Amino acid sequence: MKKIALLIFATVLGSILLIVSVHSQEDMVVINDDVFDSPQRPPAVFKHDEHNETAGIEECNQCHHLYEDGELVEDESSEDQSCSDCHAENDSGEAPGLTKAFHRNCKGCHLENKKGPIMCGQCHVR
């Protein structure tokens, strides 16, 4: 009888933990890192809408910039493109590598505004 009760308890507890785990990660969004051959860290956790609401960002081009011939195109957005469409894994003659581009864009803004995470483990959550 004790074995059956223990088995039922363990099954119920396991189910609850699984449901809580799945639910807590349901709204977790990460930056797509498929372009990296061998990432050194887990992808950065980034909840797009929540971030923009908290930061008061209303214009997409504040983050999704567009450059033509090395010059920033004002009031244009690259939101319909992947960052890796313009940024290769490593620096090229015209554009910084993808890692550097993310860090300059995200961390640079956080440093400039004195708000937001700047340490590796704050974005790259294991």
C-alpha cells in the first residue's frame, strides 16, 4: 500500500513540476543563435514586447537599424530581416560580426541609458 501511495505521490509531483516548468518557460524567448557554428554561451534571453514596453521603445528602427553604403538610413527599419542577413558570424569589411553587433546594439544602449543588463550571465542564462 505504501509503495502505491508513494508511486502516486511521485507521479503527481513529477507532473506538477513538469507543468510548472513548461509554463514558466512558455513566454521565454531567446535570440536565434542558429548562425553560430559553436556558440560559447546559451542564446540571450530576450522578451521582445516586454523589453520594448519597459524601455519605452516605440519605433522599430531604434534597434532594427538599416545601413546603406555605410550610412545609417534614418526612419528605415530592418525588422523584416534577420540580423544575420547583414552581419556574418565574424567581422567583415562593412559590418561588425554578429556577436559584436548584438553587444554593441543591446549592451551599448544599456550602458548609454544606465539601465538593463550588461554582464554576460544576465542575458545568456543557463
